Amino acid sequence: MTSPSPFYQHKPEDYYRHARTDILAFLGDIEGQSILELGAGGGFTLAYAKTVGRAAYVAGVELFDLPHNAQREAVLDEFHWADLNQAPVAL
């Protein structure tokens, strides 16, 4: 993937740069379990979940390598850049 689609380009600049704690609240008590986030954006929700002990293992898949992201942070157990409509990802 070389350039984001129009859906990515029309988001506010900081859209992918924060943890979605509202989404984590829906998961309930997941301490010690794993999270796989498809459409993980900048990876901040996964990084937050792992850092505060909400999950033991976190993995994400995102279509694009976004600027100003946590996608390569050591706290993430796995992160993949892939178009899941084109090919599966081995996790």
C-alpha cells in the first residue's frame, strides 16, 4: 500500500493517535487474555491495553503504516500491515 484511501485522508489529523478507552470498556474484564484488533490504526489502543494490564498479549492489523504511531512500539506483541481483503495474515 502506498497511499491511504480517501477514508483515511479525510480523518482529523489526530484521529489515529490516541487510545480508544471507550472500546476497551466494552470488553469487560479481559485481564490475562489476548486482544486482536483488526483496523488497529496507530496501535495506541493496543499499547494502552497492554501497558495498563488490561491484556496479556496484544496484536494488531492495519492497512497502512500511519505517521506518528505506536505500531512499532515494543509493548505490542505483534503488528502487521496488510490488506485482509487480499490475503490472510499469519498470527
